[in-house]
Amino acid sequence: MDLDVLSIAAHPDDTELTCGGTVIKMVEAGYRVGVLDLTAGEAGSRGSARLRSRESARASKTMGLALRDNLGLPDAGLADVREYKLKIAQKIRDLRPRTVILPYWDGRHPDHYTAGRIGYEACFLAGLAKLPLAGKPHRPHKIIYASLYVPALRPTFVVDITPYFEKKLKAILCYASQFSSRADTQNLFPSRADLRERVGSLARHFGLMIGVRYGEPFVTREVTAVDDIVTMPVRSI
Ligand SMILES: [Zn+2]
């Protein structure tokens, strides 16, 4: 399977929350987009792995994904080990994505930043011919990091998701087990009512940076080339 875009994330719902609008935008542009979750989220405080897998299937359908897969690595136990990197690298060879979205390489949750780090190394390993992996070597052309979980970070670029915001919210709301109405857990598990405001205010914050209503932030390690300085988007003044 040749994917145009593959989002690799630690837990089911990470892709929806951090770059769901961008994923939907690419699907609606006609690209083949897949999501690879590294863990089933079984160690999360709320919802079993089975329930989260049903929720994830519904969210995938909402976003129009060509593929959703789960590697079954240990939740709250992602680590920089060769076995995990080779498993991810095998998926990259199988799916042959042109662009890979990874979680930003730093942050609060160890699974998130570890997924970003081992995901990057897996993209490298997938291109090495002599490793014990099936299929032809493949490396993605582009790796971009979804940085919404680290909102203080200045993004390299922001994707305008204004027309896709409602669908993103709908995909997030498929994960009903992750929302709570208990006041003491509101910081990590917002209520349904609070979710719209929370997702909306972050998307609005990044949208403002590029002069649109809603946006999602990304970071790249490399510099982006510009050919035409006359038609560059985003007003300076
Ligand atoms: Zn997560």
C-alpha cells in the first residue's frame, strides 16, 4: 500500500487531537492517509483498550482514513529500543508513506515524545537495505512534527483547518471514554462541553498566527524552500 500521508502516534486519539484537521484536509484533497497508533492506550486512566479500539474505528471512519493500524506496543512503556523501532520500520516499508507526521520530540508525556523520537529513527531504519525487514527499503520524503501538545512552542508552519474544524471535533468526540464530568479530573479529561472550547481555543490561537480562524501547528527540523517571495502567504503588517 502506498500512502501519501502516515500519522504515527502514541495513543488512539492523539492524531485526532493534534492534527485531525490536517488529516481530514488531506483526505478531502484526495490523498491516501493512514494512522498508525503505537499502543492501544490500555494504561490510560479511562476506558479499556477494547473500548478505545471501537472508538478509534469510528473516528477513523469520520476522518475518511484509508488505513488505521495499531502496533500493540506497551502503553506508558514506549521506549527507545531496537525491537520497537524495527516494528515501526516494517510498517513504514509496508505502507511506503511520502509524508510522515510524528508527535513533537519533547513534552510532558513520555509516550508522546518517545513516539516522536523512535518514529524518526524508524523512518531512517526503514531505508537501510541490510536490516532484518521484509520488503523494499523505503524512507519518507518528508517528516513533520505535530506540536499542539506543546502549545508554548513556536511552530515552523500552521495548516489552515477552518473548513474542517467541525469534522475534527466530531472525530475527537468519538472517544467518549476520555471525557469526564468529574471536577477533579478536568485538567486531563475535559467534559464534552469543555472540549469544544478547549480544542477551539487552541485551534483559534494557531489560526490567528496565519490570519485564519482555525489552525494546527507543526515543526520541521529542516528549513522550507520558497521560490516566489511575491506570492508568499500570511500578512506581515
Ligand atoms: Zn496520548
